[in-house]
Amino acid sequence: MDCDLPLLPREKMLQFGVDALTDTELLALFLRTGTSGKSVFILSQELLQHFGSLYGLLSADLVQFKHVEGIGLAKYAQLKGIAELARRYHSVRVLEENLLLSPEMTREFLQSQLSDAEREIFLVIFLDNKNRVLTHSRLFAGTLSHVEVHPREIVREAIKVNAAAVILAHNHPSGCANPSKADKEITERIVKCCQFMDIRVLDHFIIGRGEYVSFAEHGWI
């Protein structure tokens, strides 16, 4: 009696669409080959179990792979390439599709841009009067625990692109997204500076590792 064999990831994608793939199948599709005595599907399963999730896997550094069997420099490079490709895709998408940002889409975009940064980055999204993205820019970069932000520079850039509103964001490389007193103070200064030029500050996101804080959600802005 004939029995149906499970579809390989590529065949399943072609028949049902890429959304039908599990995380394991999607990872196997990218890695393409396994190791000696281990199929690419089993390798993908073990990697996801070891790191806990796709996010944990793709954000891990080389040191974290040293004791993972079957991952050499070639496969490590593949994984980091996947993560960087996703980051660049999100970066270009919000510009080329002229997106009207929702809170969920904004968070996903900012996490793709900032969650893996090893130092603090302050990013600003500039929007038109219909909240469509005009551009985004990493305006300030700092150290592991501090970034110096100049409100007047944000206003200057907003005027340059004729922005009616901005969304602020920065990351906490420590992984904890809780805002500091300094985070709240600089937000207040930026809001006041923008108000003089009739520019709305819609939100300030702090991005950690797998977590975030939205000032707007907490009523702080």
C-alpha cells in the first residue's frame, strides 16, 4: 500500500507558500545541507532547541557557536547573512512601499534594526502628515551604555525632509528595555524642541533583546 511521504521544505513552499513552513523547515531551506550523519532537518531542529528560538539563533555571536556540533565558519556565515538580509529587507521595505506605520509594524521594524546592535544607537523615523514613512536615520551612536542625543539635530533633519512627525527609538545593548531617568528626560527635551516647529513626536521605543518599551503605550508621551 502506498503511503505519502512528507514534503521536503522546498516542495512544501512551492505547493502551499512560504508561510506554511515551520521555523525548522525554513531554517533547513536556508542551510541546504546537514553534517556527516545528520540531515539538515535534524541539524535545524537541534539549533533551534539549543538557542531557544530563531531570534536566539540569528542573534548569537561566534563564541556561542563554539560548542555547537556541526556549525563551522561557513554555516555561521550563512546564519549571520540571513539575519543581515532580514534587517536590510525591513529597512528598505518601509521606504519603498511608502508604508503607513502601525504600532506593531513599527516595533517589528525597529527590532530588526536595533536589537542586535552592540552599542547604543538612536534612530529616528520621519513621517509625513499622513504618518507615511519619508525616511529613517541612525542619527546618533554611542557606547555600550550611553548615547548623546541632540534634539536640535533631530528637528533640523525633520525640516530637511519636510516631516510632520517623528518616531524616536534607541536600543539598550544590555537587553533590558526599561527606560532610565535620562531616557525620559531626553524624550521630554525632544518633544519640547519639536513642538516649536509644529512637529509631532508620536512615540519613543526602547528596544532590548526580545523586549521593548513604548512611551506612547505607557502614556509618557
